[in-house]
Amino acid sequence: MNIKRDLETETEILDKVQAHIAGDTNRENLSDIHVSDLLWCLRQSFYKKTNPDILSMDEVLKFFKGKISEYSLSKFIFQEEHFLQQEKINVDNIVAHPDLISHKDDIVIELKLTDKLSFIDPRDILYNSFIYYTTQVLYYMYLANKKSASIVINHANYNMFYKKYNITKKEDKNPFRVFRIDLEQEKDIPLIKADLDFKRDLLLTALKEGKVGYVPKLSTIDAKNTAKCNKCQFKGRCKLEPDFWENSDNVSRVVSITRGSVTQFLEPDFIEFIKKYGGSHPRFSDVNLLYQTLGKKFDDLGPYYK
């Protein structure tokens, strides 16, 4: 018996997986803004849309595991015909594909997989996956005109942390967490729309002008919240390329006071940026902003969440 690695087939499998993911996540038409383009880092979205073939191995593995979890939950749990998978929604030049949507139950359902070594806590305000999940769902709810949603989180590493945290209650002996979200229409919808519109317009402007400087670096938004940068395949390029938002507030004040006299010392691209976004703040593009702005009421989350 002879056993050896089949390197040719290994490469073929990886190439096909990467090609599938690239076709699913990268969009050829730069004017097609997808909800996923507006989450976490707009600079990364700019680079992905202008460099559609670059995928990190971390992205490949994360995407693959997430798709398996999503497929399993969709097929085994939400089997009724009224649950529509990946229905395309196109509103206000933004495209969305919620994992599940039911017009019968008037609800959007998003299926998530996490490798975190503890249950995700919706009350955390720092780098928190729940903020990303919720922001995505809020966008889906607005675009689909739904006032309710559920986020189903599959904790893949549950067996690694339930003993560590001495989880004894029956309701917590479960790797799945489901969080229900209900909007207050008059208060919440205008805030969601404003957040969505600003990020869409900012990214579209950067793509139209072909200038990544129009979208801020995460370090410009919040120097303490740059953990995502460490795994970004574009971090070297991003570090070297300009960010018009750096010190833009001070410059826009000078321009407005002196009118045109100071502009001879500024780059033309920066002048155009100041005309359009002078007075705005880079935090308007922060993924955390909407979650922190909306009023939140947390019902009893159970004994694990102290």
C-alpha cells in the first residue's frame, strides 16, 4: 500500500473554494453597494471592491465554516416554505440578502457562527461581534420594511468554555443563543436610515473618485478599536495611503475662514473632500455608532449574563 499527498487535488480544491467565495463576496459593479460593504471598515470594502481577487486565508476559512452552519440551521430548523433564503432586496441603491426572511411572520432572521470562547454579550460596548450582527440586521430590517428580527448565534467553541465558566443552569447548557430585536418605528427608523445613507454615500464617493482617502482608517475613527486591522490583507497598503479625515476638522475651519487663499497649499483631491465633507466627523462611518446611538432596553438575559 502506498500513501502520499495529492498536492494537485489539494490545490484544485482550494482554488475552487476561493473562486466561489470571491464570486459570492466580491461584486464586479462598483456602484452595487451591499450591506456587507458597510460593516466594520469602509476602507477595507473599498480595497475589496477595487481588488476583487485578493482574499486572505482567514476569510476563506471563516466564510466556509459560516456557510456550513448557515446551511444546517436553514435546512433543519427553518423548514417551512414561508422562510425565504437569501432573498434579494434592492432599496436606495443598497443590495441585501438576509439569511432568512418571512413575510408571513414579518421577520428577518440572521444566522451567525462564532469561535469566541464565551457567550457573546449584547451589552458589551467595545469590539463586540454582537454590534456587527445587530447593525447588519438593523439595515436588513430597514430595507425589508420589517420591525422585528432574530439573531441566531451558534457558539462553535461552546465545549471549550462551558466548564471554565461553571455553566450549570439548564437554559445555558446550549451552544445556541437567539436574540429578538423589535424596533420602535418612530425613534429608530430615522436613525438607521441616516446611518445607512451616510456610509453608502461616502463609499460611493470614494469609489467614483477612485480615492481611498475619502474613507477613514479605523485608527482615525478610534485608535483603541483597530483589532480588525491586524488580520486585514490590505493593512500594508492602507498604512501608506492617505486618509483625508486626519485633521480634516481643523483644515476645514481654516478654509472656511480664509476662503480660497489657503487652498493653494492643499492637494486638489483634499480640497474636493473638504468641500463635500468638511464639518463632518469620521465617527459617522463607525460601525459602532448606530448601536450606541439607538436606545436599548435589555430584558432578563438569564443567569449567565450577570
